Amino acid sequence: MKLWEKGIPTDKKTDLFTVGNDRELDLVLAEYDVIGSMAQAKMLAKVGLLTHAESADLVAALQDILADIQAGNFTIEDSFEDVHSKVEYLLIEKLGDTGKKIHTARSRNDQVLTDVHLYLKAEILTIKAQVKELFDLLITLGKQYQNVLLPGYTHFQVAMPSSFGMWFSAYAETLIDDVTMLNAALTVADQNPLGSAAGYGSSFPIDRSFTTKEMGFKTLKYNSVAAQMSRGKVEKTTAFAMASVAGTLSKLAMDITLYLSQNFSFIALPQHLTTGSSIMPHKKNPDIFELIRGKCNKIQALPYEITLITNNLPSGYHREFQLLKEGLFPALQSLKACLEMAHYSIKEIKVNESILDDKKYDYLFTVDALNELVNSGIPFRDAYKIVGEQVDNGTFVSPKATKHIHEGSINNLCLDEIVAKMEDAF
């Protein structure tokens, strides 16, 4: 029997349509459902709605369920509608009437809200740690290759000199912006909705401050309607933060895919990080980075999917919220996999240290040549025309050197400052 049934079962077709794949998706929430239930049991005893013995029995039984979940032995069979039903069934099976008391002063609405908030908190923290790990690698590579020059492009045309140090550290600093977005999502997730019940509070004398502290939330979502409205809001905020990380990874993957091409040959990967062709023996395809690019582009669509599901819903609970898990939960796993594979592969990149030996890159230094003329006293517009004429008539001689001293330029990357900036953000 479902938690909300009153003795008249739903027909099978309705059940299949309304439950969908919730059971499979709810498996990732099981640990957090148990954590929330333990806080609930302790709070109910504190306010006198359970005896301390009943609370202790519930907590002990929940700890056993949690151990099964962490060991991978927890399942949600077709006879259960969701994770909440299965956990409550196990409590009743073990404790009888005491198990039936766990749902006192809460609704499935605030129960799943609490699960989602706890789950997203944990996932955001994991993603932040992975971003930091990738950041550290990029800074290390930036230091290692800061003096190895690399062509810079605008409009896909050879433009000005860059370096591998500048390229690697550019993505490192961009990840700081992504951490800022993740921090915003974490702030939204780190609010306890438990106790808002179906969205309008409870007539029981519950202690929401107690459960907030017990579950490790920074604060609580005070207004019960506001707590209910966080369903959809917390998912969308998290999705936008994920999209920010994904955007950085997608652009980096595109650069790597391009630079690996024989038309560029700026970098190389060892063979075990590439794939071959069924008919072309010479192929070394960058499938890892192509898939990172594709998966991250897909993740960047997620905020708009969530927006379209939720944007015209009034306050209160609506069943559409169930659909948010279908896009968000797999996307979280996909983003973590992309971050892991990016770090795993980038640490083995080999850079080409003689790219600029090719004469087609001599024009990278026209601006440097122009600036030398300006420093010698020639007005900028005249110097521009002089260098332009040299290029046109084939007499331009490249200085093949840079003297860029301002903060963040090729000869002054400010890597220590970027590291300090990430420490402040993290």
C-alpha cells in the first residue's frame, strides 16, 4: 500500500505513468532519506511526540538501513512507490507501531525536499573538490610551460603570441568563476526545509532548529511556503552552476581537440588516451575530449529544461517536480565523470615546444614590432602603416620576442595571484 492510499488501490496503468522511473532515481536519495529520518526521530522525542526509547529504536533501525545502503544492498522493489515508502516499510517491519510513528509531523513533500537538499549539498561539494583538483593541475602545467610560446587566434586567424602557460592558466582562472557559481548553489541548497510539511507547516510543536543542526544545514528555510517553493529552485540553481563548469570544460575540450589535429599539432596525447579507426590505421582520435564536449554541451541545456518544467507553476507542490530528477541526477554523474576524465587525460598532455619555427607564425609579432616603433618615438598610426606595408610587400622581419609586463600578460601571468584568488573563492 502506498503512503497516501486509503484502501482503494490505483490501477496498474496509472501506477506506471505516475511513478515512472522514480524507484531507480530514488536510490541515490536513500542515504539522505535515512539521515533526514534519524533527525526527525530525535526531534520527535525532544518535543515529546515520541518516547526516548521509541526514538532510540528508530535511530538504531535507521542506522542498520543506512549500513545496507552504503554496502549496496538496498533496493526499491516494484511494490514500493518510492524510497520513503520502502524505508518506512522496513521500520514498521522491524518495530511495528513504533515504525508507523516516523511520519508524524512531516509530509512526503518536505521529506523529499530534505533529501534533495542534502543530496545536492553533497554533490556540489564533490564537484567543487574535483574543480579544485583540475585547477591545481592546470596551474602546475601553466608554471611548467609558461615560456613555451603558442599562437593566439582571433576570428580563427593567427593573431598574437600566447603561451601554454597563458592557455593552461586561463582555464584555471575561469574555473574560479565556476566555483563562485557552485558556492551560490551550495548556499541555496544549505537550507533545511524539513518541518514545512505539505507546504503550510504543522500543528505539532516541532523544533525545526534542532533538525537543522542535526542534519548539518547552515540555516533553515523559515517560511513553509518558501520552503516548498525551493523545489525546482534548488535544482535550477544547481543546474546553472553545473552549466557554468560544463561551459568551461566544453571550451577546453574543443581547444584540445583542435590542437591535437595534424593541422595544428600543438599538443599530443599518449595512445592509450585516444581511439583508432576500423579502416584507417593511422588514426588517433580524441574521443575522450569529444565526449566531454558533447556531454558538457548537453549539461548546459539542463537549466532550460528545468525552467520549462517549472516556470508557470504557482506556489505549492505539483507532481511535475518529480520530473526534475530525470534530468538532474544523471547530469550530476555525467559532470563528475567529465571532470575526472579531463584531469586524468590532461595530466598526460605533451606540448610541442617548436610550434613557432613555422614561418606562418611570424606575423604573430606584428604588434610587438609596431610597439617597438612607437617606443622609438613614431606615432602609433604611422607605425601601424609602416608594419602593414612591410607585411604587404614581404619585408616584415619578426622580432620573435615579447615584452609584455602588465598583470596577466604573457610575461607576467600572475599565477600566484590566481592561486590566491581560488583560495579566497573556495
